[in-house]
Amino acid sequence: MPKLVIEGAKQLNGEIKIQGSKNSVLPILAATIICDDECIINNCPDLLDVHTSIEILKYLGCKIKFENSTLAVDPRSINRSDIPEYLMRKMRSSIIFLGALLSKSGNAKLSLPGGCELGPRPIDLHLDGLRQMGFIIYENHGYIECKSKYKLPGCNITLSFPSVGATENLILASVKSSGITVINNVAREPEICDLINFLNKCGAKIKGAGESTLLIEGVESLHSAQHSIIPDRIVATTYMSAAAITGGTLLLKNISVKELDSIIPIFEETGCLINKKSESALYIESPSRLYPNKLIRTMPYPGFPTDSQPLIMAMASVANGTSVFVENIFENRYKHVGELLRLGADIKIEGKVAIVEGVKRLSGANVTSTDLRGAAALVISGLAAEGITTISDVHHIDRGYESIEKNLKSLGANIERKN
Ligand code: UD1
């Protein structure tokens, strides 16, 4: 199993172009199966999760071409509406194919998605919404079978929590209904807006992107479209954190600055100077020692993203004072803390709350990746730590980061992948 080996305490400086968003491309790839013709997806990141989606698309019968960040999906030869357990288990977000398959063929049979590192991740909101739309759902021996006998007339649904995945599944399942579907209290993440923009390019009629209520007027069919994936705001935050923790400077290109609105004040609180160069570029200059963050509470968008919590915690671990984190989205999103302690961090957890006393220096150690963003936090901490940090289970990182060691090396990091 490959490992990442980092010789830390080296300042990072330079510029970096940010990849397309993982959380955007995965639902869009699922959406391509609803279309009647080939779709071209540009700025597609080359990630483990994208390859898992490709495997699912091929299993369903799609023809795929993936070259130079452009992915072509031809769904014309789709000949099935089931996804077997071995594919569903590879990636939690495989569940997004449920809504897409229902729009494609009116029925779907798939196993429950794989277990998750972030604690229990039920899909009750997805299934409740689909039932309200009129789908009949059978749950049996870990499989879900979902169908409708006729075209569904549309309905009014209110989500009890603005779940990202449930919002995506319900959008996908309703685009071809015979009436109007209204969904209240939806998630408003930029990645959901990207999905809606893609579907509308294909001929869907969805209003309300970025707002709490969506109005989806069903259409007969979806045609082909070409679409460029939005930049990955969590990857942008990762590289900003890497620069900040090493006292470096970084120019980020190919980002959407407005989507970093909830993150920029957090960096400014730590003493980083942020200069918005344009709508798509930002410069960060960090102090020799970071200040702590008083209180960081993860919230649904536009609040502070849960995916960034481990990244900012890595920075807080060497800040000059005490930072407090409250994790409101996932029950078990502090698994990286045990590994940060091995690097010399001083962190205490009580339920949802983590209290981080910044230490002067982290020191290199052997650590294990626990989940995607937790693994990224270990890379960030390793870059700051004195000596050698070895990170195992790097497949977690490869799920969401394209060429991470090449990118960090270009900024001056000493990082290698070793078998
Ligand atoms: C998505 C993102 C993930 C991000 C998360 C929150 C993708 C591929 N993943 O995950 O990176 O961390 O949003 O911003 O886009 N819940 C239920 N019942 C449900 C659905 C969700 O109880 O049916 C709970 C979950 O257990 C969790 C919370 O709601 O505690 C948030 O989940 P959700 O917004 O659905 O996140 P995901 O779509 O799984």
C-alpha cells in the first residue's frame, strides 16, 4: 500500500491552479444517464471517486472517454437499472445514481451504499422524499428497489434538514415528472447549483438554484450538453491551509472567490492577509505564527463547511492560543484528532466540541488516514512538522485530490509517494 512521506518544516510559496470539484462532478456524472445523447464534461478532476462513477456508468451500459480533464459520457446504450453491491460499497455518493436511474427508466435496484468514516449516514430523507413523489420503495436484505408504475405528477416536499445528497437525489428523480415538484428547505451548496445549471443546459426546467426552495417543472426528455465543472472550494481551502501553516504565500488560480466567503474570515482571524485578485484568483500571505480561531461551528451552506473543519484544525494545532470547534453536521468527524495527537497536537474532544491548544511545533510521526479530509489535515500537519511524517492509507486522499504530491512539490514541499 503506498504511503506519503513528508519531510516537514519547509515554507510553501508559489501559485497553483485548483482542480474541478469532486462534490460537483459526482452528481453531474450520475445526471448524464438521464440524457438522450452524449454529454461532454470539462474540468473533470482525475480522482478515485470519478473512476468509481465511471465504473458504475460502464456497468449501466454507457460509453466513456476520459482524456485531459474532459469526460464524455454516451448513455445511448444503457441497458440496465441496477447497481450491484460491490460498486455501491466503493463510494458513499453512489446513492446519487438512485434519483438519476428513476428519471431514466422509472425504476432502480441498488444496494445500500458503503459504510462511512464520518459516522452513520442514513438515507431516510432521500427515501421519504421519493415516497412523497409517488415512488414505491421496498427495502430488503440491504437492497433498495424503487419504482413507479406511471409518470409521476409532481408534489410538494419539505426536507427536515437541508441534506446535500437528498436534495440532489430529489432533483434528479423529478426532472422528468409530468407536473411541478416543489422542494422546500433544500441544500444551497454551489455544487447543487452546478448540478442544476448542468440539468438546465440539458433542457430541464429548474428554478431557485442557490435558494431554499426549488421549483422543478418536469420535461419530456433531456438532450446532450457540454458543461465545465466548478472549482473545488475544499481543495482551495486545503492549499490555503498548507501555505498558512508553513508561513508561506500562495496565489490560487481557477477558483471561485465568492464561494470562499465563509472561509476567508477564518484565515484572516489567524493573521493571514488575503488579497482577492479577481473573481477567480486569490493571494494569501501568512504570518510566521498563526493566531487561533475563537469559535468555528460547522453549518449547512452558506455556513462554515464541515469538510473544511479538519483542515482548519490542522492550522489551529500550531496557532498561538486556544481554538474551539463545534461539529454540527456529522456525529463522528473528529477521527483525525487521534492522528494529530501523534504529531504532538494538544486537542481535547467532548461530544461535538473540540478544544485545540496550539503548540509551538508538531513533530513528524507515522500516522494513518481516517477519511478524505482528515487525511488532507494530516498532510497539512506533516508539512509543518519537524522531521519525517509518514501517512498510510492514502487511498482516502486519492478519492478527492488530483496530483497532490506533484502540486505540493511545485510549491517547495518535500513529499514523496512510496510503496
Ligand atoms: C455531502 C458531501 C460531503 C459533505 C456533506 C455536508 C458529496 C459527495 N458529499 O455529503 O462532502 O461533507 O454534504 O456538507 O457531495 N442525513 C440524514 N438523513 C439523510 C441524509 C442526511 O440524517 O437521509 C444527515 C447525515 O447523517 C449528516 C447530515 O444529514 O449528519 C448531512 O448529510 P448530507 O448533507 O446529506 O451530506 P452528504 O450528501 O452525505
